[in-house]
Amino acid sequence: MSFRKAARVVFGLAGGSAALLAAAALAESRGVFGEKPAEPGCRRGWSGLAVLRAAQSFTAVNPTVAPSGFGWDSNWDKREPLSLVNNKRKDKETGEGELPTELQNNKPKATRHIFLIRHSQYNLNGQSDKERSLTTLGQEQAEFTGHRLAALGLKYDMLIHSTMTRATETTQIISKYLPGVEMVSCDLLREGAPIEPVPPVSHWKPEAVQYHEDGARIEAAFRRYIHRADAKQNKDSYEIIVCHANVIRYFVCRALQFPPEGWLRMGLNNGSITWLTIRPNGRVALRMLGDSGFMPPEKLTRT
């Protein structure tokens, strides 16, 4: 058996690899795996059977990763149309196998695009929230972010921001590039400790009560802002939320139905853009995570 045939058998069963087969063909054409005697000082080439056995051994110790077993919850935001219909009313009005008019009326038709912006660099030495205002570099970063959002050419519906000083100031600068977009502040979006991270980190260990209080608030913010469109919404929407790294990372994990305790495994630069898309059927896509490529390298920070 030639190497190529052996590779097709083994790796075809394991899912296939065009790159591997191409490399195998090149190697065989040069006699690497041939049966001809080896040159002086070299080991004899492998036979097709030896290659097959080696490949079988490789797949045995490197199996395909098994699915986690956790399926997608299509009603994650509790807004799936069927869940909004009263079952008793459905049975009474329509009979078995028919969909009530109410079900059709509750079907979302639009897609929501949510841009999560991390605030710019701020004064870490400030003792109070008011003193933790943007640095000169932070102000520059917000200018870059505002320019980038405007350059996307989208019709933004709303600009929501955390009430903390660094987020408010970032929003004010961004708003200069988005004239006419309504600004709304929200205490739920303030920074905090959403859930104890796994694995734990040694440099940041909030008290259990902080996780308990902040976690409930940040989860409330998630439920308020991250969900599929209302059935009355006829056009796609584009909303901007300026807040904090912990809040954004938690939102991403929850929206994608990843383990929320993994939020601290992601890093976000100041002024970066994260883009979530929520389809009418509840499907969620992460189109952008912490994008800051629109800033010069010397302007990037993650504080």
C-alpha cells in the first residue's frame, strides 16, 4: 500500500486533511516513504503498512474532541414566540396542529446589532469615581473610537453608557462623531465583579459579597440589553453601549452560552469595539471582539 492510500484511509476516517495528503504526495514522489534501499548512512524508508500503523497510533492518542453535550437553548432570552403564547388559549382557539394568530404576531422580524465599547484609559490613581477621569491618551482613544464607529456608516439608534465617570466621558467624546444619536445613562452598566472567575487569579480577589451584589446587577443589565428584537421592531437596529471590560466579557459569555465563569480569560483594550448580532430566531453571533486595530500601536492600552 502506498503512503497516499494509507493516509486517505486513516485520515479520511478521521475527518480528512487536504494539507496532509498534499504533503504525503510530495514526500512519496521524492521517495521518502518508498521501498527502495536507503542511501548510505540513512535509515530505510517506511513501508505503506508502517505508515498506516503510525497514523492509527496518532489518531488513537489524538482523538477528535467530543461535543460538550450542552445544546443551544433557543429560548435563552425568554422571548421565543411559542413561549409567549398561552397554551390553554392556543388549544381552545386553534385546535391541535394549528398556530394561533398570536404566535405569528409575536415573531421578531428584525436583527439587533449591539456594539459594546470599553471606556478609554483613565486615571488609576483617583480615589473616587469622579477623580478617575480620562487621561489625555484616553481622550485620544475615544476620538479614534468615535471616528471608527462613524466610518462604519451605520444608522445608530441609541448610545447607552455606564454612569461611571470614565464611561461617561468616553461617551461624550464618541457622541461628537454621531450627531443626533440619543444618549442614555444606566447604573446597571457600572463596573463590578460579575461572577467568580475560573481559573481564579491571584492579583484580584473581591469579597464574596461583591460577587453577590455586582453579579445580580450585571446579570440584570444583560437581561435588559442583550436579547432578540421585539416583535414590533420592523427594521434592523444598531445600538452602542459604552461600559467596562468585566461587563462586556460577561455579556459575551452569556450571549454565546459559554460558561460565564470564563469571562476573565478574555482581554480588551481601552476604547475597543465588540460587536454582537442577535437574529430574529435568537441566534447570536460575535462579529468582533475587542477590536482596536483602528488605533496606532503606540496608542493601545489595557488598563
